[in-house]
Amino acid sequence: MSLRSELTVYCHKVYEKEYVSAYDGNLSARIDGRRILITPSGKCKGEIKEDDLLEIDYDGNLLAGNGKVSTEVKIHLLVYKLRNDIHSVIHCHPPFATAFATLGEGFNKPVLPESVLSLGKVPLCKYGTPSTDELPNSMLPYIDFSWAFLLENHGAVTIGKNIKGAYFRMEKLEHTAKTIFIARLLGREKTIPLQKLKELYSIAEKVYGIKIDNRNRMDY
Ligand SMILES: [Zn+2]
């Protein structure tokens, strides 16, 4: 599958999953050292066609395609410039995760083992006005080691080595938020005991092939 058709598939997916509404959200993928493929602004992700996707350079200039570059392009550029290991960035407004972001809460406590391993700490990035430098700047303190970010009073960003990886983190983030939301309706979530958490980290690389940055560990 070409990068263009794969990105289109995941645009449709985030809309079907209701991680975005109306014209919200933006998705991108790194093509090479010169070009990035990104969604245009003002188009519903559920209706995106392959030809709608734009090619831009690392300064956000339009290289190919018809349409206006996504207003949140700065988030994407920041990630691609600072993280060579990342090839896809997804920004959505998933309701449960975004609800926590409006409370001013990130996910920094170990509650679910799979979330601990696949997301790590999910920092809350200070509120910034959309489309300005405030938004990428709010992600800067965490950019080196985080895989998922909550944007205060706004939404979420997930990143990955490929489009699928970035998408699955968005799905995992929303599922985690939903589970904690339900837990709080029933009472209060418990966290994984420290000893068990250390055990989980100790098997992460051997069993799951996940290398965890110490800055992203929940027992530090
Ligand atoms: Zn947004």
C-alpha cells in the first residue's frame, strides 16, 4: 500500500472512531528527508481522498497538491525535526482523553500494564492557542521521550515509527481514558504496586521488544 493510500485509510478510521468531528484533526507521514504528506485544512477526515493529501517541506511550504496546509502543521514539523525515529503524527480530539485534558490531568500513574508499556507517561501540555507557536512549544519539554501528548483544553497528539503505530497509540490513549473514566464512576482506580511495575519494566524489552526511556518510566 502506498503511503498516500495508507494515510487516507487512517483519516477515515479516526473519523469513524469519533476521535474527530467535522473538520477537526490532522494526520501526516514523513515521505523522505525533504517531504511530508499531510491532510489539508477544512476537510472532514471521513471524506478525505488520496488526492486531497498535500506534500509540504520541513518549513511547512506547499510542494504539491491543491488545498491549504493544515493549521496545526507546526506540531507535525516540530516532531519530524526533533525525532528522527518518528514517521507519522496524528492529532485528534478523542472525547474521553480530551475530557481529562480539560481537567488538567495527564496520565502519569501506572494503571493498566499495556498502557504503561505502549504509551508510557502521557504528559499534559500547557494550553496554547491553536495554530500558534504556543502549541508546539507546549510539547517541547516532553518531545524527546514521549509517544502521546494531551493538549490542555484541546485534544491529543500521538506519534509513531509508522502511521499504524501512531494510530494505535491514539486508540490506546482513548481506550485508557475511557477505562479510567468508568473506573471513576465506580470508585477510584488503583495503581500497579511499585514492585510489580519494576517487574513489568524488566520484562518489557525481552517479552515485548519495547525499549523504555527512563524519562518516560512511571517509577522515576
Ligand atoms: Zn486540534
